[in-house]
Amino acid sequence: MCAGEPALEARGLGMRYRGGWALKDCSFRLPAGRICGLVGPNGAGKTTLLSIAAQVLEPTQGTLSLFGAAPDSVDSERTAFLAQEKPLFRRFTVAETLQLGRELNPAWDQRAAENIVRAGDVPFDSKISTLSGGQRTRVALALALGKRPDLLLLDEPLSNLDPVARKELTGTVLAEAAERGTTVLMSTHVLAELENVCDYLVVLSDGGVRLAGDVDELMSVHTMVTGTKEGEGLSASLSHHTIVESRISGRQFTALIRPQGPATGPWETDSPSMEELLLAYLRSPDAPLLITPTAQVQDQAYNTRTVAA
């Protein structure tokens, strides 16, 4: 991998099924070493994007590269994909499952894989078919992390775990990623959990990228405004700002804006939380898209407003 080469780059990526496009003109880059939250409503294309990156699907149009190369030319041990279904051989025991991982992956870390299993008190002699959903998730995650991948692709990985187990396994993923500089691309619907986990975000809507980039940059260019409405709508003083979303309750309004100059006026301003930012974009699919410079592909031709603009 060349210095500065992104871990993943999509250029005009599209995937069409019989029912229509799951992804269309999807373009962004994910720098190496980042923990990226992949967010979007059901049907936005998150699973399709992860499946293309994992070579499970072949795109209809466009390209996707990993570490500057086509996915099929990248050593398979450099990536690991944990799908929603957590596919495992049900007749294997836990020990046999880890043994398979050891035999198939030259860089396998048996100790790391076993520690993840032991932390959940999962019996090594139990067959996969007898495990609970949470236990199967733990074994599947042990397989993925045991590979010591450079890129870890996670599709709703912890959806069937209780809050305590979710927090513990999230900490495990972060610790492993920090130790090895692993890039993580993780889809999730639990927005509140992203706040202290991700340093990068990609939001998909209708198969395209609506928001992407470094969390600090994205947060710094948004402001939450609360005030009293004028007539039937927002204060006219807000009209020269970019309004992502506005909501009216009684005589009050709340708006997430991208200020075009000082955001002063007869209202209160505050910094949004990550959850507020994401919810605003998810509820407003027609909001002007925002892709920060680190997330833009070099020849990105379509018109976007960047943080630098």
C-alpha cells in the first residue's frame, strides 16, 4: 500500500437488482486507520456496499478499490467481513471453528480469537448450532479479528447482543483496531453508540452518499439553532444559511444549519451531538450533501459543498 493510499475508495459505484438500484453513483474514500460508521435507513445500500467491498457481490457499474488496488488483487487475509447473518458451520464446535480460521489464515492470532470467546464464557466444545445468537456473534467476531485484517467490514455486527455485551465487544474491536492500525467500516442503526466510537462517517440515502468525512470536520460546520418562529415558518434571518433540517413545535423551531457566516440572531445556538447530526440527515434526504476533502475522490466531478468552501 502506497503512503496515503485510502483503505477503500468507491468511484461512481452502482448496484442494480431487479427491483431497482441499491447503490447509484456512490463515490467516497475512506482513509486508512479510521473507524468509520456507515449509516442509512433500511434499503439505503449499506449491506450492498459492504458486500461489494468483501467481493461477495460484483457491482453493476463503477469501481471500488482496496488499498489502491482492485479487490480481487488484494490478499484475502487483509480483509475480514462479518455479515448480519453471522455465517458459521453449525455442525462445528467452537474449537473446530477457530481451528478452521487458523488453518485458512497465515497471520492468524489464536490467542486473540480465544480471548474473545472466553470473555463471553462460550464453551469451546459446544456446537455452533447450540449457541445463542449473542454467542454466535462473539464466535464470528473472534474469527474476523483472529485474521488480523487491515480492513474490517462489519454489517450490524452487534445487533443481537445485550447492552453490556455490546459495549464490551465494541471495546474489543476498538482496542484491536488501535493496536494494529486496522481500518473499520461498520454499519449500524444504533446512532448513540457511534459518538465515542467513530472518527469518520458515511451516510447513505437512496443509494448515494449524502454525508461523508472526518467527524470533527463534519461537526464543526454544523450548528443547532433554537428560537421562536415567525408567522408560519422559520425566522427570515436564517434564509442565507444552509438549512439541513427544521422542525417546529408550537411556537418554537429547531433547525440544524450549516452557517454561511456568523449564525447570530434572535435565537440560541449550540453544537449538535453526533446523533442529532445523523438524525437530521436521515430525516432530510433532500438536504444538500456534504463531503469533506478527505472523503472526496480525486476526480470527483459532481457539485458538492466541502468544508473548505
